[in-house]
Amino acid sequence: MSTILIKSASIVNEGQIFIGDVFIKDGFIEQIGSGLNMYADKEINAEGLHLLPGCIDDQVHFREPGLTHKADIFTESRAAVAGGITSFMEMPNTVPNTLTQELLEDKFNIASRSSIANYSFFMGAGNDNLEEVLKTNPRNVCGIKVFMGSSTGNMLVDNEKTLEGIFSKAPTLVATHCEDEATIRANAERFNTIYGDQLTPDMHPLIRNAESCYISSSFAVGLAKKFNTRLHVLHISTAIETSLFDNSIPLSQKRITSEACIHHLWFSDADYASKGNWIKWNPAIKTAADRDEIFKAVLDNRIDVIATDHAPHTIDEKSQPFSKAPSGGPLVQHALPAMLEFYRQGKISLEKVVEKMAHSPAICFQIENRGFIREGYWADLVLVDLNKPLTVSRSNVLSKCGWSPFEGQTFSSSVVSTIVSGKLVYEQGVIKDGIVGKRLSFNR
């Protein structure tokens, strides 16, 4: 269908909520108004529903190529649109690691055939591929990813000369995973000496502790200030790290930005007793005080973006003893419902949810014509019902791994429909297969 008319929606956009209609033609928002009565191939009565710009997730691990027993671009993009995420940016710690421009383009080619959502991929930085990193095209690649902590395999960048080369010469945004490797190794050695094979999940935030995060994050921020790097620090997990970021200037003027993830906003170390390895992430979920300060930093704009760090592993892998179970879990399908639950609890406004999950990622990454409900912009939209409960169970999880850390949770709100680049891809629980999203472009 080339035209869609959405009628009588409560539109949440750019700090306002108002009743209106949206007319979509050939992929773009052609008109926003009230009482629109033009013919459309598809008309949606959105009375009683809220229309949001589609969420943009700036940090996912969809595991393709090389780890497709856990997930792949096809399955995880379907889970994403079912959760109202219309665009994603995927990380380079696949197999092989995305350390050359050729391997990077291979991932774009896979997505062009299989992703129902819009997509971009980070170029990976290693200790010895600076020349390849500097070839990255800022117009059609979301950024460069630096793992300043080895939680994700063999992509640790710990050579100071290499880091200075990346930060001083990077042609585009540099996104960092910040945990200090020396601190973590010393903590791990101490805990292993004391507990041996009796380590338990609640020790995870003690091994990968707040100190390890702050040492690394503050080092990255220091490098960025030294070289005027466009730095984006991923998955802030501690209260102390929030002091590194500024809320005194508009996001569009910031050179240093940061991200919070759903699991660090929802869970605390008290949840390890019931959730165990299912909430084992890197950086680790820490104390309730850390969680609350991260939330406060989201609200006051020290933290700019809310994302997922969606990182599936199989049930068998996560069921292993703590020391062997990998870190990460699936979140794209339930990130928006979780944030809408915070809204229902009075912790955040709908306008702020939209800001942090759509507007701010678009501004932060300078995404071209997405992230807002504006005439002339791509039609990336999600309709939600704030009064339609959703209970998470393994039977309705769409990620290939087949589980969720939210199993048993009932959310008050549900995603009703998702539109990606003007195409209706999800409606009333049904995914419209055969549609592919677009490669993101950037105004840089």
C-alpha cells in the first residue's frame, strides 16, 4: 500500500499531545491535521490510541553473522517492530568481528534482504585496524564502536596509542563500552580465590563494580575533551558516572552524550535473587540507588538516550552456572511497554518517553528525516494502547532465543501497530513478512 491515513490519534510529538490525523504517501508523512478526508489504500481508526514516532534503538546485538543459533537480523528485527522499534543500530562483535569495511558492508547487505526494521551498523575498532576505521563514511554508517572493556569477546581496545588515534581522528561519532579491564580482572581473581566454583549472580556487580565503570567512562570523557571527539558513552550503570555528563546545553550542541538501558532503569541487585543469570548483563545491574540516579539523570537530561543493549543468548547458555553463563538478554520487544509502564506509575511523561526513545537518538546520531512526526519525514510510527495489558511469557516472545527477563510481568500498555518507512509492518499481533526496512542515512 502506498497511502495510509491514520485518523483521530492522540499524537505525542515534540513535547505536545494533541488529537490529529496523519496522511502517509510513498513512505513519507505528507500531511498532519484534523479532519483529513483524502482517499487512502489503508485507513486506521486510532481513536483512543496514542501515536508516537517509532523508537530508535542505538544499541543492539542481533548476532549475525556467526552467532545465528542465538539470534539473527530477520528474527530480532521482527521482535523489534512488535515492540515499536522502527530503527536499530547494531554492534560489531559478531563472528567475524566487523573490523573491515568489507565485513561492515556484508552486514548491510544481509539487512537489506532480511530486516523488517530500518537499520545501521557500527564499524568496530580494534587495537590494529585504525586505517580501516578511518575509512568509515559518516553519511551512511551510524558510528564507530570501541570496547574499552573485554566483556564481548576479543574486541578489547586497550592500547593507549590506538585509543588516542581513534579519538583524535575518528570521522564520525565514537560509541564506547566503558569498564576498566584491570579492575575487573583483579576483582574476579579475588572472588575466584574466595568462592571458587560457588560464585553466584549477585556477585556480578561486585566483580564488574562501579569503580571499573567510572575509571573507564571518565577516561573516555577525558580523551574526548582532549581531542574534541564526538563521544557517546553507552549503557550507564552507576550513579557516579552520571556526574560526567552535562545538561546545560541543547543536545544538538553536545560533543559528549550518554545512554541508559532498560534493564538498568528497571532492575536492581535485589533482583538477582529471583532472576539470576537472566539479568546478567555487562555492565552489571547494580544497586537501587544507582538505578534511581540513572533515572533521575534521564529526566534532567544528563543522560540523553534510552536504548536496550538487546543481546540474546540461548536458554541453555543462560542456564549454565553463573561463571559460565554469558552476559546479555533480549529486550527490543518489551522496551517501549516497560517505559510506558513507568509512565503509568507517574515516573515519566509520555512526552519524555518519546524524547528519549525517538527524538534524542535522531538528534544524537544526526539521522536524516526520522525520529519525529513531521511533514516530509519518513513515516516511522507506532500506535499504542495504554489500556491494553500485555503479559510476557515464552509463548509470545519473538526473539529467536525464546525467553525474556520480563517473563511473568504484566505491562499495562501494548503496541497495536507499527509503520516502518511508510509500510504497515505490524498490526494487532501480526507481522507483515516480506517487507524490508531502509538503510539509515545521517546529516553529517
